[in-house]
Amino acid sequence: MKAGPQEKSRMKRGLFTLALMTGAGIPLSAYAQDAAPPEATDPEATEAAAPEADAPEADATTPEAAAAESTEADPADGAAEAAPDATPLPDEASPDEASAVEGADVAPDGGEVEAGRLNEFADEDDVDPDAGKEVPVIPLEDGPPLPTYDPALEPDVYWEGDSDPHNPGYVPGYSESTSLGMSPNQPRAGSMMGGTTAPAGSDTWAEDWAFHFHGYFEAALRAAQGRRDNPADNQSQRPWHATPITPGRYGDFEATQAVPGPWTQMNFSYGNPYATATVILAGFTQADAGSYTYPSSQLGINDVYLTLRAPRLNGIRLKAIAGAFQDRYGAMGQYSEGLYGHSLVAYTRGTGITIVGDHDLVGDVVGMFEVGMKGTLNKPPVGIEPTDANAYGDSQNGAGYVVHAHYGVALGEADISAHYLHAFAHDDRMSDVPLRPGQPAPIDRADGSIDTYGLTLRMLGEPYNHLSVGGAYTVARNARAVPRVINILNADGGRGLMEEYFGMQSDGNGSLLVAGFEYDMSLQKFLKHPAFFPSNDWDIRASFFGTFVHVESDQDSTELSGQTINFDGVNKLKLGTEITYNFVEWAGLSARYDYVAPDLANGQRSFHVISPKILFRTNWLAHEQINFRYTRWIYGDDVIIQTVSPNDLQGLDNNMFALQATMYW
């Protein structure tokens, strides 16, 4: 079995002690734990040592022979032939031999050596079970002076997840406090039922160069039922749709994750405790399930980055991530972006670097920080036709950059953090071509920017479980030119903010005030605390979550499908709860309810979503899940699907049946 970091450290210390004692000419038997006068020697021990007396005589010129002669000449050892440590060790000691030396009873302060006493380098598990026998105390002054241990001679190896109580970076299960942002190896997916999603691997390494493979996928069959107002003779009055025609596409405020969607992510990493290279393949559809070729859904090589970890330096722990990857800040879930699947503050993407670290402050208080910069690789060319095949590449986007800084303070299982992100585009290559027919290009050519300020608080502890609350304030100025190097509530760059919040005639000028929370709890943990609660026992898990957005925009309103859609001064709210009952370790029931109000001033635009589910797993610590669900939408009279152009004039689906399979590894 390959030795772990702690075993390697003990082996090194044992070899180090052996080398010093050998170099100083110290007879090992002088400090043997079982040394005893000849008359007190255990007959079994004497008999066991007898074969050693018949061994061939060693060559006097070898180090072994020299050590044997020194042992025989030492008067302190009255029974050298019976002492286990009397057998000389070779220069290259085995791990077991090094552990035997490491477990010897030595007093580093120059005092007396007492039988059965642990030396400062030994673990309790390494103590000889016979060490408690009464044996004479041997004063150190009767023998040669003991070499002192010099910690500088042992390298300060930075083993993430083993040597440090705090690890920089999001390493669930290994650090006492999480980091300010999510690791890029976490999948772009929300929590499973009951908020139980666990990490799909971590960046913890406890061995030499090695290859790791982690991943996540979800696949779903969706069948949504609509209605035909005037069906023909050979047409059903209840048509079936996939994908369901409902409000709440990805990137909209109305998104609730009520409709399960496909996602696949595979993380390939190769490295050691100091350096790791990671390549992530991803896609949001599966080819065998599609009825047409959808090139932009196959993301291919989505993330490529190098992680470098530094040794500890005066209580400071650092690592740097460089390459093309995502940074996410304000995640509401413990191990994910939460049940609404968005980061409350912002997330960045592009190519660049992020430095992640933490440092000891006072007592158990830890300071956490992250700083970074990213930019886009290119700019959409002039004349590109925005289509779904190219993810609506927008020639009005310039080359964009984002710089960001974050700082937080953690005490035990609680932390509070501040965030700042500044994205900008200073590019003179934008054309006058409209984004889509009927959408005029911006009149001015002012440089664009998006600034986001955030504050988050997270608490994780028994018996109250996990709580995240936070807020963010975003100011956009001429943001039409800013590409998707920054993402606010899953809206891509300046164009996404205009489509969803500010309006296409706003030139990207406006602001968002965002607040949100998520609370996940377990009834059994609460009732049985502080007693241990086995996770395969019955349990009721509950989650409560919500997001509020206040919008200020330079565009007051627009007409869409015969309705007036307001932008300036609009308040948006969505609230939800999910309750999961695990009645056996391999199955459970879950129900979720969401209330969504795109405009609190117009209650007819609001809708409700009710979704009961039945869940199947191998057990509640497993990584896989299959769920069957029924979802019902209850709409107000003015609910629409808010796309830019043209608006979807079909009727909305009210019912959906879905089968979803998910797994992480």
C-alpha cells in the first residue's frame, strides 16, 4: 500500500534520527525500551535472541561491525544480546525499521528517559505494547550526548487536506472553512433534491504525480403538455412538447430549474501536491437524444488551467490558477450554486489568472482572499450572423477584460466576505450592424463597463446546518460592448443584462440591486444533536431559498405581444421551498414549490410551479440518483416568455412529466 503524507513524514523523521545517532556513535541499545539486567531477562526474549548470537561474525571494516563493537563495549547494556534494538540497522532503513527508531524513548530536553514515554516524534499508535514494563531509568549523562532535532532539515511539504486545517480554495471535506469562490472543477449544476449535492472531486492531492478523473452528468426525458385552441380533425387537442414551452430559460430571472436539462462534464487532471494540469470537457446536450445537430451545445474543451500550490509561509497558504476557467462568487449552496443554480454576486470566464489564499489572523480566525484578471481570447468578427449555431455571436461585443478582488474572514464554520469585480471593453472595432433584425445598433461608441460589489455570509454547523445570505449591487455603463467575460445571475455580459433587465434601447445603462438566501437543514440532525446521526436512517430534509432584484434602467418600458413590459423601477422576486422525505436509504419522496414574480407591480405576470418527485438511489451516501417528477405551472393572465425577438406566440405548457438521471464521481 502506498504511504500517505503522514506516513512519509514519520519515515523521514525516523531516518533522520537514525542518521544522527549513528553519526554520533550512540549505541542504540543504550536507549532500548526493553533493556533489563541479565537476571531479569525474559526467557522467551532470550530464546528469541539466540539465533542472532549464532550469526556469522561481521567484517570489522563495515559500519555494521563497528556498531556491533560499540554495543558490546557499552557497560550500560547488561543484556545486549536480548535487546531488540541491538541489531544494527543498515544505512537504507526500511519504513518498519525507521518506525522502531522513531518510537524509542528519548528525552529531547536532556532529562531522563523513562520506559513507555513517547518521544516528540512518535504517534500513539507507534508505541510498543510491552513498553509499560518496569525497567531501570538510564540517566543520559551516563552515555554520549543526544543529538537535537533540527526542523529546518525536514522540508515543509504542503499537503493539501492533510497538514493544514485551512486550505486555500474550495475543497469540501478537507478544509474547516470554504473559500470565497467555487473551484472551477465544480459542475455548472444546481443542487440535487434536498440540497444534498456533494462535490464532484476536489483539487486535494496526497501523492506524487498521478492522474485523476472526475465528472458529472444529468440526462432527462421531458414530455410537456400544451393545448390547441382550434385543433383539426386529425390533431390532438393536447399536444406534447420537448423542450417544454414554459417561462424560465437559462439566463432569465424566471428560471427555477423546474425543467431538468442535460449537462455533461468530465474533469481530467494530472499532477502532484505542487502542480496540477486540468482539462474539462463539457456540453449541454447529448447527441443521441437530439433530433438535429446543435454545434454550439457541444462545448468541447471548456476549461484548461494549471494549478500551482505554494508551501506554507508564516501562516499564509497560497495557490494560483492560470488558464481558461470560471470563477464563481456568491454560490448559495454548500457544494453548488444552490437550488436556483446561479451565483448571487457574479461569475467570470475567460483566460487569465486567479490567486487564492488564506492566512492566520488571531486565534482561530482566518483571513481569506482572492484576486484575479481575465480576458477574452478574441472578438466576434464584423459581419457574423447571430444564430443559435454560433451561440448568437455578437459583433457589437468588443474584446473584454475583468479584474476582481475578494476578502473574507472565517471563524470556524462561519465566514463573511466582500467582493468587487470590474469588467470593461475598450475596443474600436465594433460595426454598425444590428444584433438582430429590428434591433438598432447603439448610437454612441462609448467604452463600456460593468461594476459589481457584493457581500456574502455563510454559516455551516450542527445542528442548524447550512445558511447562505448575500447581496450585490451592479452598475452597467454603456455595457452593450462588454462581452460575456462577466456573468450576472446567468445573464451573459452587457447584452444579457439588456435582454433580461435593462431593455435593448437602454444602451446597456442601468443598475441591479440583488439579495438572496438559501437555508438547508436536516430534521434528524437537529433532533439528535449532539448524538451521531447515521445518514442512512430516515430523515426529512428541507430547503428554503429566494432571490430579489430591483432594476433601474435608462429604458422605461417596451411593447411585447400587446403588453407593456416595464424595465425601470421594476422589482422581481422568486421564492421556493423543497422538502425531501428519505423513508428508506435507497428511496425518498420530494416536493418543491416556487413562486415567481417578474414584476411585483403586475401580479398577472406571476406564476407558481409545483413539482412532486420520487427518488431512487443505492443509498443516501451514493453518488447517483434517478427521479421521476410531475410539474404543474399555474399562470397569471399576462405571463409571457420574454425573448428578445420574435416573442414566442405559442401557448404555454401547463404540465410536464420527466425522468432524470444524475451522477457525479
